[in-house]
Amino acid sequence: PYLFVKKSEKMLRERNGGEIPVTQIRFGEEIDVTEGDTVDFTVEYRDLSKITVLKKGIFLVTKGRRGIMLDPDAFTGGTVDEFLAFLKEKCPNATWDYK
């Protein structure tokens, strides 16, 4: 995940004039990832292929190899444990990895 995060950061800076915009991730019927004021992409739960739980983050990978890095300290509703239980229910076919 480290190399993915660095590559993602570089791409964000290139798209946004050297700045990293505030990114919001909403979990509802689908996962909506918003950078600044526009929805960058939407992911359906069935498209998550791998979920990696790290000491300082949660990394979601789609079947199309797109990744979403989550900061567990940035949750605004619910706890990390509740969220992981929610993902286990919504993504029964995803591979889980704990590091």
C-alpha cells in the first residue's frame, strides 16, 4: 500500500495544481469518493476485492485495481469496528488481510 499511496498523492497533486484537496468518502448504497467539490468516482461494494487492515489505516482495493485509503481517525460517524463489521456484511467475497 505504501507505493500506491505515494503514486496516488502524486496524481492528486498533478490534477490539483500541486495541492491535495480535501477528500471525502461516503459509505451508503455505494462508496462515493469526492475530491474537493466533485465526485471523483463511485464503487459498488461487490467490486471490492481486497480489504487490508493496517495499524494506521484501512486499504480497500477494487477488482479494477483502484484503491481507497482510509484514515481510521477521520471517521465522522460510527467506529472503525462497526465499519469493518459493515464491510464484512457488504463484501462477503473480498479477501481480508490484517497487518
